[in-house]
Amino acid sequence: MYETTRGTADIQAEGGEGSIRLCDYLCGDWDFRLVDSRGFGKYGKNELAAFADIMFGNITIGQKVEFEANSNPRPDADHGIVEDWIHAVIFVVSAVDPRLVNGRLAYLLDPMRAFLKPRGVAGITLITHQDKIGPEDYETTKMLASAATGSAKNHTFFIKNYTGEKERDHETEKNVCEILYYALMMGERYVKIAKHQSSQKEARRSEIGDADKPSQTLDDFFEQLQKSKSLSEEKVKGIRDQLDVGGIRTTFALHTAWSMVTDRVKISKLMTKYIKEALDAKHSEE
């Protein structure tokens, strides 16, 4: 493990605002970019519009992240090429944030979750200030953070507050590298999903004029499957929950990762048959 020159992103240890510009964490020639946005004190439509502009590359490195009054997210068709988008999101929350504990953070982040989930963007959550809570609260805190951000529970991690400016902590640095690995893995999967969605839009533009419809969510997919096959909620809930934990939340993501899913998720032969048939039919339509 070696050190690299830090980019333009501020290191905030005192809870300040920091830069209001979109900043690079890494400096140099990398195959990926890790960027830092200003904090979102509120989560209304003005903030969601700025969030969407960051996600789709309309706000680039060095530009201000501004929350303009009476703004709304642009239609997906107005955005540039997939390669310029943000492909994975890392949320950072504090274990002692009262909004996390009382459930308000989950309410506030609802617009962000509603924006990311149907587009297939997976999130990772880092929980700071682990040293401020007792071991008996770890599991509850992790569950609350996962629910608030929409990250899968196995993509929600505790991490020490660490700048590396004093004595180096190689264990924390190792943990950071593992987290970045998950972010890159999910980012690569999202690129596949986003490119597929882009091709869908082009096809729809000439056929039915519905260019902005994202890949179907698994919630809708399983609801339709339940109705068509007269299945009980119990039949599908366990499968749906396991897929959600793995960050698979759209039909395209499930179709892409199908061989991995059948190896790792417990599904009966009959349910496997039902799901595969419905997926194949859905995929042929798209």
C-alpha cells in the first residue's frame, strides 16, 4: 500500500461546511475518479436537482454545487454520456447523528433513495464515530444507517475518523481499500445497467416516445409475478430481501447477474423457473 497525492477535496474534522465545489479526492492518472460534494443540509427538490446534476455530470470538478430556488431535476434525456456520470454513491453518516437515531434521516433521504433505486445506482454507507457508541448499539446503528441511505446492509460499514496526517493506521487504510473495491464493483455494474437503459431510450424514442422510463424495479417485477402466478407474499419476500441485500434492485441488474444469483440465493426450482421465464420475457421486450 502506498500513498498518493490528495486532490482538491478538503479534510473536515470539525464539522464545518468545507468546499461548496465538487472536488477530487485523488490527484494523478487513475482509472476512476473519487469526488466529494458539499454537504446537503436539506433534501428538498432544490437539493435533489443539484444531486441529479452531479450524478449525470452536469456539475463537474471545480464547479460550484448550488441549490437554486424552484429548481427540479432535469429529465434523464437531457444528460450526457454514461462515462461522464457518477456510477456509485458513498454516503457518510455519523453514528451519533440524532436524526439517524430518531429515524428522521430516513425520512429526509427519501427523495435520494427514490432517485437512485429505480436507476440501479447502488450506495455504500460509511458510519463514523463508532467510538462514541457502545458495542451493544453497533447492529442497531448499522440497520438504521442502511435503512436511511438505501445501502444494502452488507455494504454498510463502520470506519474510524482518520486523516492519515498523524501516525498511519494501516488497518483503517486496508478497510478503506476494501470499501473502494465494493464501490468500483458496483460502479461497473451500474455502467452496464445505464448503457442498457440508454439503448432502451433510443429504441423507444422512435417507437413509443417514452425515452425516460428506467429499468423496472424488482418490487414491481415481483408484484406482477405474484399476480400472474397467484403466489403468496411469503413465497417472494425472502428472495426479494436477499436480492436487496446484494444491491440487485432492477430487472436488468437481476438478468445481468442471474448466474451469480442462482449460486448464492436460496430459490426453489419452481420459483427459479417462474422468475427466469418472467425475466426472459421482460428482457426480450426491452
